[in-house]
Amino acid sequence: MEINAHVEFATDPAHAFEMLTDPSFLEQVALESEGTNVEISVDGNTTISRRDLPAPDMAKKITGDTLRVEEIVEWDEADADGSRSGTVTVTVKGQPAKMNGTVKMAPGGPGTVGDVNGDLKVNIPLMGKKIEKMAAPLIIEGVETWESVGKKRLA
């Protein structure tokens, strides 16, 4: 299932990148996404965020009450105007669910605009597409949390 999310930050791309790779920002995003048992690591241009999230009701029979989610974002080096692109991978530990995608940010809007585009796959016979439809809005909400936490930080 195709996933598309858009965010905007009232700062230039260099500062937006600093924020998006700041462990305390990533932790705040995870916590505001109802995450527990949060683990954050940053190595250069790569961020890894792990957290437990409440499982959707329909999936609880298969997954249990929580899902261990890992999000890896690998940013490329900045272009001359501060634009960056990269890859994003979201996996659910022990489950046949994964999103592979791209992340981009560039000057625009109030300072920086960003887009996350990906392909979510849940490989469970008969239920996979239904779970994808339930999970897609949750992934989009997670990306939008970057924006809401960013607004608080940049205020």
C-alpha cells in the first residue's frame, strides 16, 4: 500500500536536519506517538528509533497487545541549497510487515518542506491488505508527529 506524508518546518533545511537527527527530538516523537520502551541511536546521517506501540485491535490476535517497531532513516549528504534525500525503512519485529521508502526535504513553505513516500507490505494471507489499510494512517500520523514536535521545538 502506498504511503505519502508531507511535513513543513519553520526553519532552513540545515536546522531541520539537525533537529531530525537529534536523539532528544526523536525520543519526543516516539513518546508522542504513544511509544514505550523507546531506544534511539544516531550515527552520522543515520537515525534508528525503536519503540513499542499499541497494536491495532484487528491485529492483536496475531501480534499481541503491542508491536515492536523499528524506523531507520538514512540521509544522503546535503545539496548546495540544503536539500537532502534518503531512505526510510519501518519494520515490525517478529511480524511480516515492512515499509520501504524515501524521505526528502528541501527549502520551501515556511522554511523547509519534507515528504515521506513508501510502500507498506503486510504479508499475511487473507488479512494483509486489511492490516495495511489499518496501519497506513498510523504511519502517516507518525510522520506528522515529526511536524508537531518540530513546531514546539522551533516556537
